[in-house]
Amino acid sequence: ETGVTQTPRHLVMGMTNKKSLKCEQHLGHNAMYWYKQSAKKPLELMFVYNFKEQTENNSVPSRFSPECPNSSHLFLHLHTLQPEDSALYLCASSQGGTLNTEAFFGQGTRLTVV
Amino acid sequence: AQSVTQLGSHVSVSEGALVLLRCNYSSSVPPYLFWYVQYPNQGLQLLLKYTSAATLVKGINGFEAEFKKSETSFHLTKPSAHMRDAAEYFCAVSDQGTGRRALTFGSGTRLQVQP
């Protein structure tokens, strides 16, 4: 138990479906992140939220839409995805304010787009 | 921007042998450095971190890493490998130059432990 919970753990969706990934952290952190982990590629940072405000979007296609209603919850809304979007999506959180604090990761959602 | 390079995408050792996983960083300012481990179908778990205190950092599961400024390195070691150490290991850096909070990760090293 890392204090960061992601649901669902596995998701299979068609290219025309709409689905959402959920992340919840119980650590009192104020920064949250979405990362994408594809086979044979480095971890890719997708979005960063600090105090519910999006502070970073790393040229992520608009078919990925994040939402952060409060500092404890982070969503990733998915629509009209492509097969190459199949990956492990990791949520993380950290305590803002200083850079020497580590990020805590959830167990990830394994997404398969068919 | 700061970055890390992990030399060797795969490392194989025998059980009981020394583990050495390499990480080099590029930075114009003193970095904060981290090592994470990822077991199959799991998220990343922090092993240890360097935050400019002691240059030799001890982490969980018997791992340690030494920060060497002259070599811009932060290699991860463990004296004696166990089968349970088989996993993927990631080196990461936080960007003090820009104040960017999100960690930048290396490409990872998969450690295989042979019986």
C-alpha cells in the first residue's frame, strides 16, 4: 500500500469508447502527476497538477483529458484512443514546495486499446 | 534541463554476486537524485534518494548509492543479489535549475538474477 490508489487496474477499450482512469492519494500531498509507461520507452510525464491547477502538459494529444477536482483526486479521461496508446498509466503524488521530496506512485492502470 | 542516463538496459548477475546499476546525470546545478524499483505489473517504489547531505546513501532492501560530483554519477549497488531483486530500476532527477517539480526518469535497467 503506497497511499496512492489507481482504478481500474486493467482496462480494455475500443477506439470509439470513452473511459476514465481514477487516482486517489491519502498522503496529504498537493502535487499530482500522470505518467505513461510504454514498452521499451522511458517513463513519459504527461500532466502535472499543483494545488489543483495544471502546471504542465507535455504535448499530450487532446484525446487525453485530465481533471483534478481537489488535491486528493486526479482523473484521466480517455476518448477515441489509438492502439499505440496502450500502455501502463501511472499516477503519482508528492509534497509540493521543495524539490527534494520523492514522488509516490500508484500501481498503475494497464490500458489496452483494441 | 537536467537529465539522467542509465547505462545498460539489461544487467544479469548470479545470486550472491555484486549488483551495480549505473546512472549518470547532467546538471548545471546540484541535483536531487532518486532510485526507484518497479516489480512486474506494479508502480514505482522509492529505493533511496540523494538530497545533498551524505554522499553515500543507504536505501531499502540492502541497496545503496554514492553521489560522485566529479563523475556526475549516482550508481546503485548491492553487495549480494537475491532472486527477489529481479526487477526494473529507474534513476531519476528533479530539476533544480528550473524548479520543475516533476521527476525526469532514465530509461531503466532490468536486473535479472540467475540462481
